[in-house]
Amino acid sequence: MPSGFPWPLEKRREVLDAVASGMPMLQAFVVCGVSFATVRQWWVQAAGMGLLKSGRGGNSLRVVPDPDRPGGSGRRLSLDERVSIQHGRDLGWSLARIAASIGRDKSVVSRELGRNTGSDGVYHARVADVKAAARARRPKGHKLDQEQLCEKIAQWMDQGWSPGLIARVLRQDHPDDRGARVSHETIYRSLYVQSRGSLRADLYKRLSTSRASRRPRERVGAAKGGRPFKDALKISQRPAEVADRAVPGHWEGDLILGAGNTSAIGTLVERSTRYTILLHLPVDHTAERVATAMVEAMSDLPAHLRRSLTWDRGSEMAGYVDIQLDLRMPVYFADPHSPWQRGSNENTNRLLRHWFEKGTDLSGWSAEELKRVAIMLNARPRPTLDLKTPAQALKDLLARAA
């Protein structure tokens, strides 16, 4: 067939039927005269599932036929019934006519087509039979019994990644292989119920909550003390461009406090890129110390990346006037008891607790160690950035402004 022309459906059926019957993929592409890449692509589109590896190098991908494959009794469809559904579908029959031809209810045919029609939009009877057998097989294997997948998840969690982020990255890396992906809920269940899966028993400590079991969600919102600041700008006075994150250069800040609130680390988060700067406060977190550290950390940023700062009404920001003058950047204050008004910073501080655990002394962290933590956090893919990292997003902003 000339290059560039699609293969006919008959050829695709011939190949898929051979693979579904147990023929190794390497043999199928030779016998059927289709390239190995094409065979693999057709199988992924039709089945949405991987094949077992065997042979030298693991290249002999194949289906292992199931001699005890269920079907033809009760509500399970047999292979012959699926072939009849395929035939009726190819002829353009209605669901009712297909159902009548096999003596089944129309809803059975509808469910079968919904479950087993491939991403190519075509229903393949033998492939559907293989998929149904895999779903019906008992006992079902647990995805987190796969050693390689567990090691990858543990490695990412050791770097502070959340189960939600891990699940999203796995979906992006393996769009056509469900066996190589796992949902965030499966990870949580494995962590909280150790009888499920093979993740390390101590990995729950890497969660932001560090809890070994689930607890009911509680309303969060303890207020910081502090008197109203005279002439301070309120969050309601911020320009509208801050809210939609379309314009970069608007920051949110807060302190992460250590044991007894005697030590602290300052955090600054850029709203559009989620880029994070950590302020080294080894001695104390007085207003003068915080202002000095902030001015030092942000002075090298270009003016278009210093448009505003939003902070909580804590006594550590009593020097906000000096900050505004030195950085030429307005400082806005969130309403009392309203941590969600600084959502980017609240979320970032939660992530940072992976390194700066609650109830510990934070004064022992050196400036170099804080830089290393910031680099790791800024190199972490973010779902809100379509899995780009904050460092990449900031680099793109600086490149466009150059």
C-alpha cells in the first residue's frame, strides 16, 4: 500500500485478532505485514491496556490466553455474542436490533460498547473479550504491588511531591498505559491502610499532614494577633489585575513558625508563577529583621516583578512603610481570619512543611540550606501551571521581558 494511505479496517482486525488470540506482537507484525510500531499503536488505541513482556529484552509483547475465561453465562457476554455485536456495529444497526439478534437487552449492548470501544472509535470483538476477561479475573492484583511503580512514588514523595501531583504526572507520562498509572486516592488508601499495596510504611510522614490515618476535614482559620495598621492598604484596594493572576509581579507572604513561635522562616510566593523565595531569619522575626531580609531578597528583581505584596496583619510587618519605600512596591493587608485571601502562600507553606516540620526549631537552618529547599520547591511541577515548574515559568517571564 502506498505510503501515507491508511490501512483498511479488515487489516486492522486481522492484526488485532491475532494479538488478542495470544500471538506475540513481534510475530504479528511479520505475519500480517504491518510495522511493529503500527501494531503497537493499533493495540493501544483498541485496548487501552498494556501487554505482558516475554522473550529476550522483553520485546515479545503478547496476551496470555485465559483458559478459564468467563462468558456466555448469566450477564457475561460470550466471544460469539461480541462477534455478533461487532458485525451489527459494522453494518450500522441500531442498538435495539443488535440486542435482538443476540437475545439481550439493549442496555447490555450499550454498556458493552461504552466499555470496550477503543479510542479509535471502533469496536473489536476479540480485543473486547480480552479486556472483559482481564476485568473479571479474580483475585485482582493491586497496582501498588508493582515494585518499580512503588519505588518511583516513594522517590517523588521523599522529594515532597503530593499524591495528587504524582497521579497527574503519571497520567501525562503514560497516557496509553493504565497499568503504569495510579490515582491519588489509591496512593492515599495504600498509605492509610497498609494491607493494600506495597508502599513503604513510613511514607505517610511525607504527607503535608504527616498523619497515619485520615481525619475529618476541619475548618481552618486561627487569627494572628496584631493591631490595625494606620494608613495601611487593605486587600480590597488591590487592583483587579492581582486577582486573575494574568499580570506577574504580585506576591503573597507570611512566616512559617517553629516550636513555641520563637523561630521563623519568611516565605514569598509570586502569584502567577508560584515562584518561592525564602527569607533567612536566624535570630528573630521582628519587624526590622523581616523588612531587612525582604528588601535584600527582592531588590534584584526587575521592577515589573515587584508590583505588590499581600501579607497577613502580623506584628512582623510593622515596618511595611520602609518596605514600600525601599522596594517601591505597595503592601496590602489581608482581612483578619481570612487565610484564603493569600491562597498561593498558604498552599506553598503547606508544601514547605515537608522540610520545616511543625514543632521544630527553625533557627538552625542556614541561608544556603534555605536556598537548596527553595530550588527543590521551584523545580517541582505544578498542576496549576500545566505541570511546568515555577522556575520555568519565571524564566519564561524574564525571557519575554528581555
